[in-house]
Amino acid sequence: MEIELFCFALGMILLYVLFGKRMKGKDKALGPKGLPILGNILEIDDEKMHFKFSEYAEQYGEIYQVKLLFDTFVVLNSERVIRKCFGGDKYKHVFNDRSELFYGKHFACNNRALSFVVDGTGLFHRTARKHVMQALHAYGSGLRDLENNVMTELSILHTRIEDENIFECVSLIFQSISNVLSLMLIGEPVLDDEKEKNMFQDEIHVEDFFLNSYVNFIMSVLPFVRYIPGRYKQEFLKAKAVNAKIVKKYVHDVKRSFVRGKVCGIVDVFLEEQNQQKEAGGEVFLRMIQL
């Protein structure tokens, strides 16, 4: 705890020195003033954030800004404003961006995975999204095969719960979800052993940890804490191990057995497209994508 507090204080001092000079003279939306450096971060609880934002909306209207440390967020509170900002060509390139995340940088191709791309309207995001949608539609014989696999897995889950008379079925549900994800990716369910059954559950755990706003702030400002003995180092090493396991099974192992023209899952679609790009002599775009 002492190390964490020391690192936090050190980070705040460094940030203040580096970013102490604020840009002035620009038009800004109204919003709560907050404290120097901290902004409104002490007023907002992750679990009750929507209640606090509703209070701000009553006071400042359908659009306002909130400052959290050195990031300023614009909050939209009406359908009219949301449609105008995200759907209108004039504004959508501004409102579709994402913040850079520590987890995205270290475990999602340096924020190049589709869910972590910073520029939400840029060429990379548009191209990546197009390939993902094409892969979903090209899955096997089409979306019907995907739907059938999902329904079959749900039927198996229902049967297991009934036959085994299980009331605490969370682990079975997790296993079923893992099977559905694996079927989508490579056309096969996960193996029935502890290492594979818990693979996606472990991935969910590390994402929950690193995508927490407080943890992301600590790791982004003070990335060296992942080398200091303690919770952050343990979770970072766990994330590396889980990520390596998933990449091995769903990328490297599939590439070794890949047969041109035979599509069993989304990964095969990407490999097929990658080979076509290589043969065409152009940039191999899909080498940068991670599901």
C-alpha cells in the first residue's frame, strides 16, 4: 500500500510538471469546476457514475464536460445531441475517438485491435471493422452455421444442468460461453481440461482488472510498477501468460494446420485474406489485427 501511495504521489507530481500549462482561449462546454489537477474524480464513483452524471445533466443541460485528472470528457444527455455528434459528418470524427489504454498498448497490438483503436473514424478502424464483418458473414457456410453452433451449445448446456441437477451453474455457463467463442474462432470447442476451460475466464479477469479506470491510470502514468513486487506485477504476468496461451491456440496452432480454401472459423477467414494480400503484393493489413 505504501508503494502504491508513493507511486501515485510521484505520478501526480510528474504530471503536474509536464502538463501544468493549460491551453486557454478555447470554447468549452459548461461543467462542474472540480479541484486543481484532480478535477471531478473524487466526486465520481464507478458504480454510481450514472447517478452523478444525471445530477450534472440537471444542472448543466444536455451537453457538459467533466475533468478527470488531465483528461476532459464531454457528456451527452439527449438523443438529439447524440445523433448529431455521432451521426453527423461534421462531428463524428471528433466524438468517435477512444482513450489510449495500458491494456490496449501491451496486450492488444499496441491499441490496434478493433476494440482499442484510438481513432474511431480513421482508415485503420474502418478497414479493420470491414474485415471483421466480412469474416462473420463468411463463417463456414454463413451466419446460419454460426447460429446453429450457438444453439447446439445452449442445448448441451441446458441438458447438462438438468441431468446433473446443478443449481450453481456459473462454471458451466462460462464453459459454454468459452465453447461458443472457440467455435466462432476456429470451429472447435475448447478441450475439456482445466487449462483450456478457464482460458477465456482468465482473460475476462485480467481485462476487468486492467480496464478499471483507477488501475489504467496507475499503469499508464507509472508503467514501471509492473516490475515492482505486488498486485500489479502479479496481474501483469498473469495477463502475459493468458494472452500467450490464447495467441498460441488461436493463431500459431491454426496457422500450422491451415489449408487454403477450407474455412472452419473466423481465424481461417483472416488467414485466407492475409494470403491474398501477400499474393497481391500490397500491404498485409491483417497482420496487425487481433480479435
